[in-house]
Amino acid sequence: MKINAHSHLLPEPNQIPDFLKKKKLFSVDFDKKFMRQGDWVRPITDSSFFIDSKLIWMKKHNIDHAVVLPLSQLYCNGWKKQDTLDTIRFQNDFNASIQNKFSHQFTAGFVVQPLYLADALKEIERCVNELDLKVLCLPTHFLSESGKWISVADEKVDPIYDLANKYSLSLEIHPYNAEKMVKLEDKYWRFHLIWMMAQCADTFHLFTLRGIPDKYPNIRTCFAHGCMLAIANYGRRVQGYDGRKDLFKGAHNPRKFLSHQNLFFDTLVHDVYTLELMKKRVGVSQIVAGLDDPYPLGEMEGVGKSYPGRVIDDAVEYSILSQKESARIWKDNVLTWLGSKKN
């Protein structure tokens, strides 16, 4: 059995509410060739962005089940309150409809915006108790009312973790909006290729130094895209912790969370040697298969030599993973992250 822990779906153009289109908050062209947000336009590069084609695509590649994460374009960072509440409710309702209609093929995630904390807590209650959603997705950072970017590992977000811990939720931490955080020219896709990795590493840094995995033991957290910069940066973090203890008052030793049982990392790292480092650092048990389909930065056929599951297959071919470890990454580890072995 193969379970993909990192997938995405677009709603059909006619499913998107009029207020999103009129305010240019988000839309999909009726010919399904582009998605839009304000002046931003992105090509829809594969038909499997939509449910009917997704099911065909999954069958073709022998993927039995997928975790559908919310669209990062709808994290609503910096949005007005009512627009945020309405958009997030739409996104979560859409994902819930996918899970309800195709429960054998999909587990759906839901999202909240930490800026509007009271509303975020209400939405968690609604999604868990009314929509039966158990995978909470959070952006690595969110924009405060004063215009300051804050990591979701900040103590201001602790009430969300308290509630997630109460419900034993799976948590996905995913980057976006790097181009708004880093004042550099938008060139050569640098924000997706470089700075989104830095966003994950930054929140992982604070998430572990604050001891969140121990403070909230019922939460199982997965970092998107393998949190690959954090994996590579481990030695520097340890050196900094040892060399400047004065800057780490009250912080946990980073060594403690290198292979924590409640921290998971998906396989979307694109090369076997990064996956090998991840295996050595965190252990096979903490790695889950993740494709980030159908985005071109996901493991999609037609992009170079890529295809769904390529990095796992290459790791087996290079004797970095055994067949048994590969199977565990595709199934058992994902089920553990989802809490399916307990529930």
C-alpha cells in the first residue's frame, strides 16, 4: 500500500465563491489553464489539480491514498478579518467534502490563520467536531497586525497547540509568502527554491528550542519538503547552542529533538543524498512519503526524470533504503503520523 502524505487539489472553477473572484482573492479560469490572485498568475501545469483527473493519476501510479493539504495561496496572511474567515471556511469545507465523498482515497487537512486567534480556535473546533478533519495545517509564519512576520512556533500560538493536543491532531507545517518576507528581487524562482526552505528551518529551530514536541505530546508534527535546510543545518545549531549559551536562556538542547518520535519529515527532497542524510539524522521511522503533487516542484512525471516516488526508488537502487524501509515510509510511518494506529 502507498500513502502520499503531501498532496493538493484545486476546486472546480464553479465551486469558488463569487466574493473570492470579485475581490481577486483567488480564482481559477474556466478553461482550467491558470489560477489567479490579485496580479499573481500561475499556470495550472497538470490536470490532476482537479479531483477526477487526480483519481486517474493516483491509480496510474499505484497510490492508494493521499493526504490533501490546504492550498498555501489561501493561508490568508495579511488579509482582512472577514475575508480570512470566509476564505478559510470555504477551503476547509471543500477539503472536507473531498474526504467525505472519497474517504477511501483521501484524508483532508484544514487550515487556520493564527493572527485571528479566537476565530482560529473556533474553526479548529468546527473542523474536528463537525467536519471530522484531523490534520491541521499551519503556515511557517504569519503576518501580525503591526506588519511583523511571526513564526507559528511563537508562544502567541500556544493556544492552538493546546487545542490540537486536546484532540490529538496531526500537524503539518508548510511554508509560503517568502517573497513578502525577504526583500529581494523575484528572480529564478528563488523564493520557492531557497527561501521557502529557510522558512521551514526557521520555524523548526524555534519549534524544537521551545520544546513544543514534549510540551504537547499528543501532537504529531510533519515538516513539509523534508525540512531539508534544518536537517543540513543541525551541526551549526548545535555549535551555536554550545558556543553562546547566553543567547539560549530557557531553550532546550537541539540534540534532544533530532529524532523525536513526534516529529516527521516528508520525502520531497529531490535527491537521494539529502534523503540519506535525513535517514541518518532522524531515522527511517520519522520519514513519510510526500509528493507535493501536482505542482511542478512535486514529484511529477514530465519534469526532467521525475515521477511520483522517484527519490524513494532511487534510494533503494543506491542501497540507501531497503525495500522494507521503503514500504514503511510509504505506509506505516504515514499511518503513525496520522494517528491511525491509535485511532
